[in-house]
Amino acid sequence: MTQTHALNGPAWIVVPADQPEQFAEAAQAADVVVLDLHNGVLPRDKEFARQCILECPLDPARTVIRVNPVGTDEHTADLQALETTTYRRVVVPQVESAQQIAGLSGYEVVASIDSPEGALALGEVAGASGVVGLVWGSEDLIGNLGGLTSRKCNGALRDISLHVRSQTLLHAKVNGIFAVDGIFLDVENLEGLLGETLDASSSGFNAKGGVHVSQMAVIKEGFLPKPDKLDWARSVVEAAPEQRGSFRHGAQIVDASVIRLAERMVARTDANAAVTS
């Protein structure tokens, strides 16, 4: 487990666990498949969804199970089903305290911040034992706030969503765990997805969620620097050892902070190439 790659890469796809016909295609397109037992499955189909997870296994190193919220009968049934599998990574929705997830020993937990209570408890949740990553959910967040939509008319996230998004990233990094940016639901707006992914990648998120295989290539693209930027970063890294302190490189003054960003850009690119080769 590394916070750098959020398991195996930046493109996370959420698939309803009661739709096994989608599993293989999703696994081929995405870096990580999240099999959803929560919002993506109707109450009447929960048991069928658990059976699909048992009968249609995926690579456990690239699969995360989104269980139902702690404290519900469905959550208990989810864990009972998972005991017979090799899946040991779970997304837990509606996390609002460290105590909520204390009973998940033996699992690597990606805590989902979907409520005002969860947002205000981020420090406690991010530092809880067993938590390896954070993700945030814009639609559930707005619903739990009593709002109507998570986005403005122009498609941009509302200020409160951006606040929780930023806090999720900050608390993840302070605690040395990975951060997954929220799901982009508009499957036809690939341009908007790319823009939001570029922002997530440049800001420090390790991955981004989507709901359709067509989104995965866009997310992967958004986490790779453009060729000219990568060439620049490599040239900075190569030039730095020969310099004393800050120096001019082309039209830019380069100091320690710029070198660090260039090194990260190169390292992320090389690491992503390694996990996809």
C-alpha cells in the first residue's frame, strides 16, 4: 500500500455490485474497481449483490468493496460475506468518528466523508487506526446538508463542496494516507472531467472516481503531465545537481521548492508507467 498510487493507479471506477456483467470491463479500463453495495444497489437487491461479489471475483489487489454504513444490518451482512473472500479493502460511507470504524480491524479502510459531521471530524477520522485513504462524496454531502445540488449552473462545485474537498486532501496528507477526489457523475462531459481531474492531480489528490468505463482514460490522462511539462521537469532534475542554490533554467528561476515539484512530476510519471506496464 502506498499513498502515492492509491493502490494501483489514479482511475477509480464505481460499479454497482449487483451488475456483474460490468465487472470485467470495468477491471480492464480502471486502475481500481469499487464494487458498490451501498447507494448503487436497491435494498431488495443487497443480498444478490453480495452473492455477485462472491461468484464473480476480481483481483483483490485492484478491488475495493464499498460496504453499507456502520451500524446498519446491511453493514453486518456485508462483512459476513467478505469474511469468505480475499477482499480486505473497503470504502466505508458516512464515517463521522474514529469509533465508528474501530470494529474493522483486519481491513484497510478508505473512509468516505459524506456529511457535515464527517467533515468536522476529518482530523480524527484520518488518523484512525486502519484508515489508509480518504474519499469525499459531493452528492451525499449536499443531501445531508439539506441542499439540492452539488454543482452550480456552470458545472462547477459549490463552495461548501470545495471546502470539504480541500479539507479531505489536507487531512489525508497530514496523516500520510492517500486522497481520492470525488466521483464525476456526468459521463458525457469528458471535458469537464478532464479539467476537474487536472485540478485534482495538480493539487495533490492521488486518484479520482468515475462511474463509466469511458471516463477512465480521461482520468489517467489527467494524472499524467503533458509532454512539454514532463520534459521541463526532467531537465530541471538533471540540471539541479550542478547548481548552487537557486538558478535560472530557461526563462524561470528554479529554487528548492521548484526542484521538489519537478522531482515529484518525474517520480509520479515513472511510477504510473510501472503500474500500467
